Amino acid sequence: MASIDSVSITILFGAVLVLAGIMSSLIALRFGAPLLLVFLLVGLLAGESGIGGIKFDDVRLAYTVGSVALGLILFDGGLRTKTATFRNVLAPAGLLATAGVLITATLTAPVALWMLGTTWTESLLVGAVMASTDAAAVFFLLHAKGLRLRPRVSATLEVESGINDPFAIFLTIVLVEILFSGQKPWNEIASLLIEKAFLGGLIGWLGGRAMVLVLNKLNLPQGMHAPFVATGALVVFGFAEAIHGSGFLAVYIAGLVVGNRETRAHATIVTFLDAATWLAQIAMFVLLGLLAWPDRLPQRLWPALMVALVLMLIARPAAVMICLAPFRFSMREKLFISWVGLRGAVSVFLAAIPMLVGLPGAHFYFDVAFVVVMLSLAIQGWTVGEAARLLRIGLPRIDVNARRTELDLPGTLKQELVGYPLVADSPYLRRGISPSWAKLTLVVRDDRVHTPEEAAAVREGDHVYFLAPPDRVQALDRFFADRPVQALADANLVEDFFVPGDTTLGALAEIYGLEISPEDAQTPLADYFTLYFIKHPPRPNDAIPLGPVKLVAHTVTNDRVVMVGLQLADPEPVPRTLVDKIRVRGRRALRRTWSWLKSRGRKS
């Protein structure tokens, strides 16, 4: 009976620790603290030398949980990355994830050699453990501060974080092998890296295609799609590692494949993985916190502080400046990317590898990594929002508060049924416009289902259901928000959005938070094009910059624009010459005159 009781007590303590991590996240959200720092502290305080007094020294269990957690995190990261985004920033992000990791590790090594009294190989191992970044922590902190990043900066950080983990893990394992068995020839290391990358990429691509095939061809029971995908990701990871490929690269590629194919229950899968990755992160960080001994950490504080400062102020900035030099990033963007290279889950996880294989003095690497990660999360993590504002990289973020219901439609992967309640202040109810790719299908009123024709004009309190492509559903939320959305246009929400030419500028500005002059608010888009292009009538693909977006003439009939598309655009260039200034002011004067004449005509 005693053994049964001990199992029950273990389950109780484990559940209480995870619950403490979850509840502490509410405090972190309130004060903008990095969640990973909170989870580490929970595990540290619960450990044998902390107030919890829990004895835990099972490195193998911590490494296993860490592997599962990182596998799910990387798969989830790939799942949310669009192929177009991946391709656009692959070159800069790929350089940061490979050459950047090497540069960071190399520049950190001399400080470790000087402050820690290690050999060159051991110093390089310290640098390799510290070289990986955690973009998820950056995005969480920005979200808590009410900010989002410029699309290119955000995509670069996201893709870099996804593909630098496998390279940092490979570098760490190679250095551990060198410490165990002596020097390895560089050609052998290079061939091993190529082999792991090739096998990992191949297994990831095949595994992702296999998951897509099963999701779409087999009739899985309701609710089993998400668990199947999560388990499939771990199978891909384990199989790739078993044949000496990179399991972490494999799960990222598999997530990229699944996320960019049409699959059943996509929204359910994303929601499930979001919860699963959070739970896995909490469990991993609490266990890693339990492995740390507070009694040993003060001895490592000073050298670890020096390593952290060099990492933040010299090694990471140098790697970013060198790797991004061939690309057209502004200095402000480079400085921001340099500062937000937070150390997180992977660094502490990698520091457990020397302990797992029994490397002499392995606790030394873990203690130093633990302190460096906590310092990075505390110093850089708490200043991410301020850095984004100071460098003008962050954009205001206001979450769209729309209650959306999503229903998968058996027999088709290209459409799903999306429902919204109509509230008084929603742009759809006031303006009556919606994207051309969203088709109103049902209206529920007074507990009765109507066709759009039967319902006639919709009104407050109705529930409307649209057929829409799954990858564009988020864009619909803005039309059904219960208050006007003032956030700037987002790349994910304006692409492939079309409205009729008789839609007014005011209606468009209300939905996307565009800044327009009051006299232009009632101007139809078709008239706006006519007034903008003075030398010739509007033609297809003519574009007008309008703040963070541009209006594109999609369909033109009889010299009049009848369908307008929205795309992201750079702001209208500031006029430099006198001729430019006269042209811009002339256009504004014409638009104002036209609006005044139309208002006079309506009054008469």
C-alpha cells in the first residue's frame, strides 16, 4: 500500500506544480513578466533546496520531457508559419540560424575561458548551449504589451528560432562527443551535419505529407484529428532521431507541410496544439527548475553575469550585423533583432545533455546556463516592449473581439462554415460590406433558420453564417467586432481582400483603422481612383498608397473602377521636390472639391 500511496502523492505534487505554473502565468500577464522565468522559479522554489523540499535528480526524465516539449513546440511553430513567409525570409533567417549560432558561440567562448577557467572546447560548449534563441517568448511579451512587430522582422525572428534549434543541438552534441573521445576532423563534422539535415528534412517532409493524407483520406472519429497530429509529430521526431537525422528539424518541416496544406479540423488542431505546447513547456521548465540547486547558483552568478552581458551586448549583435549585412534591413531593425535574442527553453535543455551522458563536471554547464537564461529573461524579457517602441519596430495591437463559431464541412476542404452574432456596433451591420470570398449562407433569427433571401435585411441579434476559406477566416473577425477596430493593417488580414468600387473610404477606414481626412470619408473608392489618376483613366492594377495599405484597381469597366483590392504597401513617399509637393497638394485639393460638390448636390 505504501508504494501505491507514493505514486498518488507523486501525481498530486506533479499536478500541483503544473497548476502553480498555470496560475502564476496570470501574474506574469498582469506585470508583463516572461512566463518561462516564472516557470523556472516555480521549479526552483519547489526543489530540494527550496521551500518545497522536493528531491529530484532524474536527468533522463527531464531530458525526455524536454525532448517531447521541444518537438511539439517546433511542430507548432512550423504549423503556424506560411510557406510564403518561410521563403521570403529563409536567406536572412537561415544565416542567423547557422552562421549566427557559430559566431555567437565563438565570441562567447573567450569570456567563458577567462571567467570560468575552462578549456577552449569546454568554452565553445558553453557558447553553443547559449546560442539558441526563443522567439515564442518575444511574441508573448509583445502581445502582453499590446504590440506586434513589422511583418519582415516578425517573420525573420520566427523562422530563425525554428531552424536555429536543430543547429545549436547538433553543435552541442558534437562538442560533447569531442570532450568524450577527443578531436573530430572538420570534414567528418561537416558530413555529419549534412547527413542530419538531409535526413531530418526528408523525414519531416514525408511525415508531414503522410499526416495530411491520413487527415484527409481516413474518416477519423470526431475529436481525434488533433491528438493524431500531435502523436504523429512525435513519431516523426523519434524516427528521425533513430536513423541519426535531426528530429527537431524534422518536426519543424512536418509542421510546415501540415500547416500549408488543406486539412480537416485545422482550427481544432491549432487550438489543441496551443494548449499542448503550453502544458509541455510548463512541465519542462518546472522539471529543469527542480534540477537546479539554489545553493550552487550564487557561486556561478558573477561569471554567468559576464557571459550573459557579452552574449547580449557583443556576441548576438555582432552575429546579427554580420549575417544581415547582405540584406536590406534598417539599422533599427538590426538593433531590435540583436536585443531580442532571448535565451529560453533550448538553452536550459541543452545544458542537461552533458549531465545525461555523464560528462565530468556536467553540473557546471547546467548551473551557468540556468543563471544566464534567467538573466536574459529578466533583463531582455522585461525590456522587449520598450525596445520595440524606442526603435519604432512595434505597431499597436488591438485584438479583435468577435465571437466566432467554426464548423468543418464534410466533403470539402476549401470552405468551412463560420458564424457570428450581429452586435450593434459591428462594421458589417452598419456598412453592409464583406469580402468577396465570404458568402452569406444562413441567418438565424428568433430560433429559426432562414436563407439570406428569407431573412432580407439582417439586424442586431441575428446570427449570420458564411462560407469562407479556412485560411481567411481570421480576416472576417474585423467585420463583426463589437467595437471599432483601430489597429493598423496586418499582413495576414488584408491580402486578397476585395470590395466594390462604390464602397466609401470611411467604411474601409473604419474596418482597418486607416487615417483619412474627414472630407474624404464619403468619397466612393471609384471616385477616389478617378481623382487620383489625373493624366489617364484608372486602369487594372493601378495602385494608390493609403497609409499601411494600398488600394489596387482590380476590375475596371468603362473607365470606372468597380472592384478594389487591398494589399500591404509602404507608406506614400514623402514629397521631396517642389513639383512633387504641388502634385500631392493638387490631388488633395481636387478630392476635397469633388467631395464638396457632391455634398452640395445631395443637399439640393
